[in-house]
Amino acid sequence: MAKEKFYITTALPYVNDVPHLGHAYELIVADTIARHKRMKGHEVYFLTGTDEHGKKVELAALNKGIPVKEFVDSLVNKFIELWKRLNISYTDFIRTTEKRHIKGVETLFEKLVAKGDIYIGKYEGWYCTPCESFFPETQLGDNYLCPNCKRPVEKVCEESYFFAMSKYKDQWLNFVKQYPERLQPETRRNEMLKFVEKELRDLSISRSKNKLSWGIPIPKDTLEPRLRASNEYVFYVWFDALTNYISAIGYGYDEEKFRKWWPADLHLVGKDIFKFHTIIWFILLMAVELELPKLVFAHGWWTIRGEKMSKSKQLVVDPNQLINKYGVDSLRYFLLREIPLGEDGNFSEEALSIRLNSELANDLGNLLYRTLSMTEKYFNGSIPNKAQISTGLDEQLINQSLTLANEVIQLYDELKISQALERVWNLIRFGNKYIDESAPWTFYKTGNLKRCANILYNILETLRIIGILIYPAIPESANRIWYELGIDAKIENYTYPEILRWGIIKSGNTIRRGVPLFPRVGQK
Ligand code: MSP
């Protein structure tokens, strides 16, 4: 039977600077979902990349005095290096300066032209470069600041190519009313509905080359005379960037690949760019009669000391430094556990240290360490025989392991990653309680090795299951648990149904206790 496919994407960060914590968060969430889907047996295409055109990037290069292409080439490596350190298991990395992407953008434009949805008009309004966004005067308020980032906007008055977006208003409204579950969370969906009902306009999709040269040129030679603008134009950066979701998988050059993967199952984006994805992107797809994504999910934003991250205010944290100090999985765990997906969160090293010490070092680290130490001491490091007799407490542990496992999978499915981890920690705490209450040391002392073996087998098996359940979120530690349990295979070589059963760990295998999984850190 063919595997079910799952196509997941992240937003493409602008490469005007090095990656920050917000970018890392989005990639870690997407990676967790991708790993979970693979464990379910899906064939996964996980796409990320970089958004390299536009005014913002052009200005950043100009400020550094470096040619733009050279500037983006060097920054892209910073993203790729960080994703490697964070164990981001992407399938494909697309740069919007690549040929395949340019082909996709040109194809989309040609189709829109053929549909009669492109016209030349005059754009008069305001532009925010940090947001790469057009705003009508009515949205600016008295002080003429960008309604999104509150920074000054610039007046734009130029001839432009327009996409007749407003023509699709009713089609969009009907679609969203019919399939509300495709835009999540609900509060953001309602904002979009309000916006489209009241404020949807046609979209300017070009910038004149004398205002912006760093972009994909509009192929005007191939256009009918009516559409030959007087000036040279490049595509508006959002028209360019959104197209990555289809250009990466073959749109305009590899029909078979494209048919296989489209539509996307999940576009994971930050709340600030939900509008671009659910309105502009949806309508572009409607216009060219492509299927719409199954889900666009907006995650929240991380702040620092309650404020938006900002380099000028020194409110930034470098993910690389956090990895150096706390380790990859501590950072992954903290970001995933601290806030339910969709909500905002405040980042602090204090909060990270607290979770690291109590949940990773104490709860999980101790459970593993004490179990392995006892296995060494009582059974020379060899996994004891599977239980013959069992008590009520044993049965409770087995039942908890299996029922919690199902709940955790269900929660990952619903993108409730924080809640999934919370459940796993219930099992971990129950495991510690099981050891305390079963007190294997008393049986060892009195020579009842059968019962002692019984208890240790149960807890070693529970640890094997815990490894599987934390794998999507903290894969490196999960595999280290398996390794220390004496299992040679990697978790990702299996699917959940193959390994989420009770009684699989092999008696007689030798455990490999290492240094503590999560060393405690000093709290500030
Ligand atoms: N280039 C566009 C996206 C184009 S997608 C076709 C862009 N880039 S960005 O670099 O500004 O943001 C990339 C992603 O990072 C977005 O989803 C954004 O919401 C997310 N984040 C940026 N700062 C963030 C936080 N402080 N916290 C969480 N995520 C944040 O938008």
C-alpha cells in the first residue's frame, strides 16, 4: 500500500540578518511534527529555506557595503548551520534566488495573465519595508506608522502590475465558511474573515526597478502589448516568496513531482504573516485553480522581558549561544513545552533553567540513571527476565504506558505538542513513583531476585516507551535513552505501531550507562 503523504512547510526567513530564536522556534515545531508523521508511517516532505529578495534584504546588504548576492550567500549558511545543530530534519531547502523557484514564479504569473487577472494600474499608498507590506492610508492612524510593526512607512506612488484579488472575495468567503478548520487558530481565522469582508483590495504585485532592483524581473517580453508596462519591474517580494511552496516541488518544471505533493498538508507560519498565507496565497491558488492547503496554522511570538525581540534594544537571544550553554534538546524541549502552539510566550534563561533542572535532569534524567544503576548493581548490567508475576502497581504502570502513549500520539496529531509532553512527563513521574513504591532494593537484599527483576524489567520497558514518545520533540536524547538501554537500532528506523507495544525490550541485552543525560545548571 502506498504511504500516506504529508507535505509540511515553514515560512522562509528573510536573510537580512542571522537567524534568531523566533526562526528557531518555528523550525523546531515543524521538525517535531515532521518526525511524528514519519513515525506514523507517512512519507514526509518537509520544506524550509530562505526568502532572499526584496527591499529589506537589499538595504541590509547596502548597509554592509556587500553585493547583495554575496551578502545572502554568506547568511544562508548561518541558517543551514543552525538547522543542522538543532537537528532539523528537512527534506528540501529552497532559496528564492534559485532557478527552479524563478521558473515557478514566472509560471504562476503567466497563468494569472492567461486567466485575465493581471492588469496595469497606478499604486498609491504606503509601504513598510521591515514588513515588506503595502498599506492603504486608512490603516495608518494619525501618526502614519505601520499598523503591524509601528515603524515609519514610506509613500509609494507608481505604476504597478495588479492582481485582481478582490474578484475572488466571495469564493474565498465561501471556502473559509465551508472549511473553517483549514485556518487555525480560530481567533486568527475570525480576524481574516473580518478583513476580507471589509477591506479586501486588489494587490500590487510589482515594484519598479528604480525603487527596487533586487527581485525576480517580470518577464515583460512575453506579455501581450496591453501588459507591457512603461518601466522595468520586479515581482513584489511576497508574490515571489509565497510561490516557494509550489516551486520547490516542481511547479512549472516537474509535473509528476508537483502532482504527488500538492496540496500542502500544513503551512506553519507566525501569526504576523497568517494574512499573507490565508488570503493572498489562497486567492492566488484559487485563481490558477490549484487545490488549497489543508491547513495553515499560526504560531505565536516569543518576546523577551515581555517585549518584541529587537536588536537595537538589545532584546535578542542567539540560539547558538543557548545551544552551547544548555544543549540542543534542552532548548528544543523548553520552546516546545513552555507554550501551547498558537500562544505567545516570554523567553528567559531562568525559565529555561527551571524546566531543565526539574523536568529534564530530575524527572527524566534521574529515572534513567537510577534504573540503569540498579540494573548494573543487581544484574551486572544485563536486562533481567520479563515478569512472571505482577502486582496491581505493575499493571498500573503497564496500563499507564500504553494509554498515555495513545493520548500522546493523538495530541501530537492535533499539534498540541506542549500538552503531549506534559502527558509524557506524567508517565515519567509515575515511573519514579513506581520505583519508590516497589522498592526493588528490598527484594534484592532479601534475595528475592525474581521480584527485583520483575520491577526492573517493567521500568526499563517503560523507559523504552518514553524514548519513543519524546522522540519527535527531543530526538537526540530519545535515541540516547535507547542506546543506554542496550538497543542498537535508532527509533526513526521504526514506526509507532512496530514499537509501541509492551514487552519488546530484550532480556539479556547489556545496558550502557553514560554520564547523566541532562546535567543540572545553576539557576540565576
Ligand atoms: N520572509 C517572510 C516569510 C515568507 S514565507 C513565504 C518573513 N520572514 S521573517 O524572517 O520575518 O519571519 C519568518 C518566520 O519567523 C515567520 O513565521 C515569523 O512569524 C517568525 N518569527 C519571527 N519573529 C518571531 C518571534 N519573535 N517569535 C516567533 N516567531 C517569530 O516573514
